[in-house]
Amino acid sequence: MRTMLLIVLGLLLCIAPVHATVAIVSTVSGGSTAEDSLTVAFVVTDSIGNISAADSMYVTVFDPNGDSIYSAAYTVGDSEVDVIDLTGRTVYRWTEAVADIAGTARPGAYSGILVVVDTLDGAGADYLDGAATFSFILDPSLAARAAIGDTIQRSASELTAADRVGINLDNTSGTLDATELGTGAVNNVTLADGAISSSKIQDYALTSYKLAGNIITAGKLAPDALDAVWEYDTTLIADGIGAMLKDTGVYQGAGASLDSSTLAGWVWNTPAVNHATGGTFGGNLDAAISGLGTGSGTYPYTFFTIDEASQQPIPYTGIAVRSVDMAALVAVGRTDASGALVCQLDADSFVVLANASGYTFADLDTVVVEATGSHIVQGEAFDPGDPGQPDLCRVFGHVYRVDGAPLIGATVAAALPKGVVRSGERVIAPMLVTTTTDSTGAFQVDLVPSARLIPDNTRYELTIVSDGATLLRRRLLIPDQTSWRLDW
């Protein structure tokens, strides 16, 4: 809304003109400041001082040079003239935008005259005139104002700190503190890149006392800043943790001199006396490797692996021939595609151990070798049976030692590592379900299929542990079927 400066005056008809108060105005076209318009308020009186009515009025404005720059005639009905009833008395006001009456709008003092006409009878040629003068000062725009050095009668380039013009930037000690700088007053938008360089921060200007906790976090360090730390040239570092990291022997200790050759030599040259634990890898290497394989005896002896029910060969069956007391491994191998394996054996009695996926074999299949011959090893297809409850899956498998013998008594466990889940309206607890391998190395455990759990991609964690050692740990989806051989 446009605010107007009022110049109040009385127009006394037939007496000397009256001059209005001087106003300071501006010439912003269409603006909304208090100086954008000029308003003159007046009343009309007759020759004896009674308030009367005006018919028309005329305005002329003169610029600082005395030139007439604006003239206009108005009637009471015009938008620039308003009539106000003040306790039965008629009051007028005339308003114009300064931009419309100031011509080229040069700064300086303007003057004007307002002539009011009162037609006495409203129709004839007789009338009375009243006049009033007014003036205003046009304030220069910001662009037209003189430089600050001119207003103080000195060039700004000649000013020094001693002149105390504005803020003495050489001595601002104590002028700004935490209470005068609000939260967020200085941020990454306020400070342009490079506004504060390392050369502008003196030594010890920033200390731990002046840095709040968590002011520098991992999220506030750019990746290249972290790279600079790890890629720093340590040539000149001689002390502290940096020096320790340079010398690998300091934190590696005796292991600093280890290499692949040293480790390999230590493993392969370990005396057999150290292989005291049965069933371990070392324990199975007590015999010379060259003496194993398919044996080194006098007689070629052929073993055939046959499916007991179908009488068909069981190909690729693992065969281990051991002494009767199970103390020595005499020969080891795997049957071919026709289910046959030839071993070189001396005349003696032996125990034959066989293993094949999906089959079980007799625990102590004994054979007496007297000359060249053959022996049939019969296997029975493993049937895990049906799960104990409907909608479950029977997970089964066999665990063997590296010598082909069944691993008896190994603990097989299944659990839900991510915690409790649902199966329909049932809550499935995450506790362990365990079983142990039997004399044939077989195991079986009944589980809810993953597809029947919520969410349906829930994985079980299956572990196989023997003598405190973890042999297997896998996270697997259990299929939605009656039985499933453990596979991965």
C-alpha cells in the first residue's frame, strides 16, 4: 500500500496565498515507500470564513531551475481528489505520485501552486479563487548519490585506520563473541571456497579446547583427505606409531621372518611322532605316500561295488583297504565307471571300507587275499524315510573321514541365525536342532522348509562338529520337499 506525506493547509478565498510544509520525497515509480507520493489536504472558505465547496482546481509544479514541469486541472470527481466529511464540514485532499509530477526527477527543491475555484452560483461566470503554494525536496536515488569519500570531503582511498570510519578492521579484538554470532552465522555458504587458507590460520590458533567434541567426524572428512593420511610419505618419520608401522618387524615379532617356503617346510617336515591324534590329517600321513594309492603288494586284487537291490555297478565309490586291527591303511582308491578298482595286495586278511553318495555299506567287510582274485562290495541305497510330521523336509547326509571310514558320533546341528520367524500362524523358535552321525556316518534332521517360513528366503545355518572341531558351517535354503540330501 502506498503511504502519502500530508501537507495540510487552508485555502482562504480572496486572501493571500498560504505556503505548505516542506516534504522530502522520492521518485520510485510504482514503489511502496513513504516518500513515493505527495498529498495536499485543504478546505475552501468564502470571504467571511465559512467552509464552502470547491468546483475545480489547478496545479502547476516548478523544478529546481524554475521551469514549469507539470500542469493539470482537476474536478472533485477525479481519482486524484478525495472529499471527506469532517463533522459536517467538507475537507479535500489532492494526491499525485511524485514520479508523475517531478519531470526528469533531478535531485533538489521543487515548488508548486494549487489554485481552487469556487463558482458562486454553480452556473454563472462569477467565481472566487483561492491559492496555496507548496514545495518538496526530491531525495537523490542511491545511484545518484556521491561516493562516501565525497560526502566526508575526503577521497575514500586516502582514509586510514586513524580516521575511524566504520569498523577498524585492524583492531576488532573483543568486538565479536559467541553471543554476537548466532548459530549458523558462518557456514559453508557464507564462506566461499578458499576463503580461509592454511596461511591465514596461525600456529595454535585452533586447539583441542577450541574444538567442540565430534566437530571432526568420519563423515566430515572427504575420501581424498583419508587417502592423504594413508599415502603420506613416511621417509622423514623417525618416532612414534608412524615409525613402528614403518618397521614391520616391530609388530610382527618372530613372525616377521616367516615366508611361504619356511611355513611349507615346517609343515611337511614335521616328525611323524607329532601325529598322535587319530583321525587327524597328520595321523593319516604316518605311512609313506608312495606306499599308498592302490597298494604295493604282490597280487592284483579287484573290488567290485554293486547295488544290492538292482545288482548294478556303483561307479566312483571310494575304497579303503586297512589291516584287520584298523591300524594301517594298505591301499586306497576309487572305482571306475564300471564300479571296479584293482589294488596290489599281499596275502593277508583285510577290512574293506566303502563310501558313495546315497549308499551305505557294511561296517566290517572282511576279505582274505591268498592270490589274484576279486571281491564284491555290496551297497544299499540310503533311504532317509519320511519326516516325523507333515510339511517338514528330512535333511540327510553322510560324513566320512579322509581314509574313507564313516565318521561316527559327529554332531549335526541346524538353527535359524537371524532369530525367531513365523510359519503361517506358528512361531518358529530359533533354537538348535541336533543329531549325531550313526555307525555308517549317516545323519538326518527334520526341518520346516524355507518356503514355508516368513520371510520365505530364510536360511538355516547347518554345522557339523567332531571332537570340538567345526567341520562344516553353511547357511542354506531348505527346499519344500519330503527329503533332501545335504548339498551346496
